[in-house]
Amino acid sequence: MTSAPSGPTIILRLRIQHVGFEKVGGHYPALFVSYGLDDGRAGGLFQHRYRDERTLLQRARKAAERGMELGVLEAVRQYQVDLGAPRESMAAVDKLARGAAAVVTGQQPSVGLGPLYNLYKAQAAIKYAQAIEARGIPCVAIFWNHSDDVRGGDSVCFPDRENQVRWIPLQGVEPGTPLCEAGSTEMLQMFAGELASSLPETEFSPWVREFLKETHRGTIAESFTRSLLKVLGPFGLVVLEPRHLEGARAEKFFSSHLADPGRLSKAVEAGRQAVLAQAFEDHLGREVGLDLFEVRGGKRTRLEKPGLVKGRLSAGVALRPLLQDAVLPTCAYVGGPSEVGYQAALLPAYHAFGIDQPVVFPRITATLLEMKTARLLEKFSLAPSDLFMAKSALEGRVTDPEEDVATRLAALSERMLQEMEKTTQILRPSPAVDKAREKTAGKVREAFEALTVRLKQEQGRQENTGRGQLEKLLTHIRPEG
């Protein structure tokens, strides 16, 4: 980060090892890998190259001039105040009021901050915004907390002390309830207490317990926003929910969509076919239809056709990016593999709605290794890229010695006996010498056989230990595969 957070800072010395996109192709969608490599194959599915700095800055200037409408700005400001945003987040809102571009990212809300990619998305948005601002254009990082969603966000998992993946659920969430209304302070505090007591004890445990207790109040969506603001608010992150986008721009967008309900579906289908024509994965994978929902009475209901709506309109997965960029001063968007796939299929829809597609940045992907886990990598002489190998191949690396010890020992025994016989034959034939030689050979064979049994036992023990340590390694790095 280029700006210092308020309060104390803990600096950890990290050793960073990079694994290129070209080495992880089997573990990520081909479209995401191609786009990340900027190899040109996926480039035609997007309006801009994400490595084109000149275009990015042009879009940032245009977005900053457009700014945010007053009603949306005030709703976002009040939301930061209500959820205890730090002064850096409030300063970012003030910057938006003066005219600033935005690098946007987002995810459904999660308890316990959810998967690490939530932080990676937000951190990447902050870094890109800082880089744009360093080039003279005011820019702010915005995290879209998709609290209208009804799925996910209600449990966390982690490797426990027995190296098993353990799940801690949030109990009592009514299925089908939007996450902006799901949860309660009592249920979230119970979850926070169970999670804090279940995590392995480390030097960070007191901070984690206080963090969970302080942030997990209200709804799932509110606790998620508090968590993001607590960790990354000091770097200027602004968080908003879909309900905060209501205003003239959103109304115009929804009205235009409802006036021509087939436009989105037709454009998205064209985008999907363009993706499939390049032999990439179809992340949308279906007919999107109207892609609109109504949020009313604690429920989110899909709209099948235009008509009277008494509740609040909520955009679906295909319509959401278009709404976002119609309302916010977006110059760039940070997405993971699925979101990059969505954006590839949405280019014709952006054109159909007359909206400029933002520069799409692939989010960073990182795995944090504790020292004990890193030491296992070193023990087995595994490079970071090796962790993307199949488990069976990894087992061969940690359990199969270069040469079988028992076989080598048997060969040694045979050579010794041959050498002993050759040496004794130097003398004239003697029954006494022959008898002594045979007796010695028997003892040698017996000793080597006993040693072979012990070595096989030790080899098996080490292989079992290796398998167990590999299982531990993969549990911490690739939980549930």
C-alpha cells in the first residue's frame, strides 16, 4: 500500500514466490488464464486491454468528470458513518463529492470476512486506485457488497488442529432471505464466539477475537461491511450496497431496460456465442431473461416480465455490472475468474445499453503459507508450482525413494558373499575353510535379512509419515481439493 493506515502497523517479512498463469492452466478457466496472460486470444471479447495504461487514464479522467449524483453520494456517506468507517474512508467519499473516478469490485457478503479473495479483490482495487491517483487523476476504491443476494456468506471453513477442514455455520438464517436482512446481532455474536474459540491459538488470537466481536452485529451484510472497513478502510476503501444506488441514473437505467426487455437477453446471447466461438467456458451458461428481481417483505423474487413493481428493483448477475457502471463513475473493475468470464459475455450488452465497458482487471490470486507449512515444502523439495500437480503425482514425490533400499541392500549382500568366496579360493581347498565360509555366509545372509526387515519397516513408516505430512500440506493449501 502506498498510503499509511491510521493506528499501529504490524510489518511481516514475507518471502514471495510467483507462479505464472501458464503453470496453473488446469486449475483456472482457460478464458481467465488467456486474459491474465494478455495473449490476445481473449482480448477481442473485451473493450479494453487491461495493460493499456493510456486507455485506463483516459477512462479515469472521463469518469472523474462524470462524478456521482448527489442522492447516491449522500446515501453512501451515511452508510459509512452508520457502520463506523475510519476517517480515510470518509475522506474518499469527500473525494467522490469533488469528482473522482472509481475502481470497483465486489462480492456477496460473508461472515468472518469470508474467502480470502474478498480481501484480494478489495486490496487490488485500492492499489489500482492509488496508481491512477499517482498519475494525477482523483480515484477511489469501491467495494460493492451485493447484499441483495440470498445465497452464501453464512459459514466459514478452516483447517483445525487435527488438519481437518472444519465448518462453522451461522445458525438460524431463513432460506431465501436477502443477506441485507438476514441475521441478527445475537446470532452473529454466537457465531463470532464459536469461530473465535475454534481457531488455533496464535499470537494474533486476541486481535481476531476482538475483531469478530466488534464487527459482527446487525445483519450479515452489515457485519461484512464493518469487517471490510475495519481491515481496509484505513487505506481509503468505500463500501456500498445495491440499495444505495437508487437515484435518477438507476431509474433511467431500469426504465430503459423494461421498455425493451429483449435487448439484454439478445445481447448476452451474442456475447455467449462469441465466447464459445473461442472455445472458452460459458460462465453465464443460460438464458438470462429479464434478469431483474423485486426485493419486498424480506424476500427477493425474480421478475419474469415487465409489470407493476411495489418493492425495490434488484439486478441479476448479467444486469448488475451494467447498472453499476451506469450509476457509478467506474473506470476499472476488478474481478475473479467468474466475473472476468461474465464481462467477456457482456460486451455486446454494454454496447446495446450505450455504456462504456470498464477496464477489467483480473484480481490477484495468492496463497498464504504459515512457516510450518512452508517448511514442509522445503522438506519435500517442492516448488510452489508443484502444488498444482495431481495429488497422486505429489505422493510419488514424497513417498518413493530414488532407489529401493531393500533391493540395494540385497545386492550389497550378494556382492559381499561373492567377494568372500573369491577370496577364500586363493587358498588350497580345505574342508575347514569351506565349512567356515558356509557358516559365515549364513550369518551374513541372516544379518542382512534382519536388517532388510527393519529397513522396510522404517521405509513404510517414513512413507506413511510423508503421506500424512502431504495430507496436512494439501489441507492447508488446497482444502477440499
